[in-house]
Amino acid sequence: MRETRSVRNLLPRRGAAIPLRSADLSDRVAAHPSRRGECTPEESVVDLGVYRGGVRVCTPPSLADAFARRAEPGSMAWIGLYRPTDAQLYSVAEHFGLHELAVEDAIKAHQRPKLERYGDTLFVVLRAARYDDESEQVQFGELHVFVGPDFVLTVRHSESPDLSAVRRRLESDPELLALGPEAVLYAILDTVVDGYAPVVAGLQNDIDEIETEVFSGDPGVSRRIYELTREVIEFQRATKPLAAMLRGLTSGFDKYGTDEELRRYLRDVGDHVTSIVERADGFRQLLGNILTVNATLVSQEQNEEMRNLTRASYAQNEEIKKVSAWAAILFAPTLIGTVYGMNFDSMPELHWAGGYPFALSLMLLICVGLYAIFKRRGWL
């Protein structure tokens, strides 16, 4: 049984000040007229705003002030955190009443995409993806989203996705933003899913290049196929759970009274997810087929090399046979000549008148006999 612990005991006191971080927010403060002259934003707080009726009514100078302003009727707080410390996240969790298990997941990160509901709060884990053209690799980022009745809290553990673009999009569309926190969740989902399209295009381009390399006989293509297969598998892990997550959202449309327009938007995101998941599945199958074809081509090439080696070895054996046959033929007269070239007085053939013709005839007979034998066996 999993041991539980009280979040409240681990949290700083309510409203405790958190050191500010000005680097990420200064540009945004300057860009938005309603934010000019505000206090320096807090450390890890990329942006925070309070909205009412789809319009940003203020940019609180601190988290504590944002918590107070969201309590006003019809208001919604949208807080964006980037790699917050445990204490910062627990402080926010206490104010929003977030579930301990969801907070632990957000702190530990490295979670698979999922959607869980804790009371009236949704906890969503997303994995954004970006294709890096320079390295030709897929880079992944992790995003945690808490969606409550009157707040949205985003916790990023990487540079992507760019949620500032999501905020600008919604602030430029008050009618959509007026639909509340679910509209923010939709916009985040839509941005993450749209970010998969360049990844799919990049993977498709890599596969096309690999197909060319396979049939051109590139010896290093097997390693690239393996590495790209791993990227596709990682991409599947980021995208495949989204289909079930969106089904979970759509199943609660009637129960939680989701706006009809927002339902259509979410169904559209679901269609995009289905298309991307199918493309990723197709990539994995295609890479498996390419690897099989490459193995077949490599095997054929090796077999051809073996046949060439066999033919070379056969030709070499034929030459050796010929050399050996001629060496044997020449060896017989050499042996006879060597024997009769010995300087001994007691050799009987030395004083025989027919000895010389006999020796020559013997040499010729042996040579002709050996030639006939080797010729019949195909050595000559």
C-alpha cells in the first residue's frame, strides 16, 4: 500500500514570498500595456494573469496577490511556472488544493502522457516534441497542466512548448478565452498536437533518405535505421496516449457541461491526434520493413562476395593443379638424370652401349604416361 503524506505539512506558509525571476518576464511585461509598471515577477513564474470574461484584468505582482484576485466572482487565474522548486510548487498546491499524487508527479517529472481527475481538478501530462533540423533528431519536452474551476496552472520542465504563444492566441480571442479553464486546456493541447506536424515531416524526410541509402549500398545505414526507430518509438510514447486522454475528456462533456463550441474544437484535436498516431505507427512498420530489406540486400551482397571468392579459389586451384602436374612430369626425368649423373664406377649401365638410349626412352615414357594421367583427370 502506498504511503500517503499530508501536502499541507510539506508546504510553506500561505502567502510566503518566493524570490523573483525577472529574465523571462521582462520582455512580456514590456510588450503588454496592462503589465507596464508592474513589480518584478517571481522566480520560476514565467507569466501570471487574472482574467474575467475572456479579458486580462490584471497581472498580479506576486503569486499571493494572484490567489487573492482569483477569488473574485467570475475570475480565472492562469499561472505559468518553469522548473519550479519543490517548495514553490507545494506552495501553489496548497493555495489551489491540488492532490498530493499529482503534485508528486509534477515534481518528479519524466511522466508518460496522461489525464487524471482529482475532484474538480484535472491533471494533464503532455510531452511536446520538436524536430531539430541541424542534428536531425527529435527533442522532447514535458508539460504538466492543472485545470480547476477558476484556475490553470502550467508547470514546464523544458523550453518547449512555447506557452507564451498560447497565451497571446487566447488573449487575442476573448470569446474563446471566456469559455474558461477548459478553453486554455484546449489551446495547450492544440499547440502541442500542432507541434507534432513538423516532427512527422522531419521523420518522413529521414525515412526517405534512408531508403535512398539502403539501395545505394551505404554500409552505415543500419545504424541510422536503428537510431531513427528509437526516435519513432519515443514519439509514439508521446502521442499514442493522447487518443485515450481526449476520449476521456469527450466522455465527460455532458457531465461537466462543456460548451458545444469547445467540444467541436476538442474533437478536431482528437482527429489530428488520430492522424499523427497512424503516421507514427506507419513509420515504425516502414522502418521495420526497411531494416528487413537492408538485411536482405546485405545478405545478397555477402553471398555475391562469397561466390566471387569461391570462383577465385576455384581458378586458383586449377592453376595449382596445372603447376603441380607439370612439376610431377618434370620431376621424373630429373630424378633419372640425377641418378645417372652420380660419379660411381660400379654402376652397371655406365659401360652398357644401350644405356643412354634406354635412359632417354625411360624419361620420355614416364613423362608421356604422367601427362596422359593428368590430362584424363582434367589437371592439364
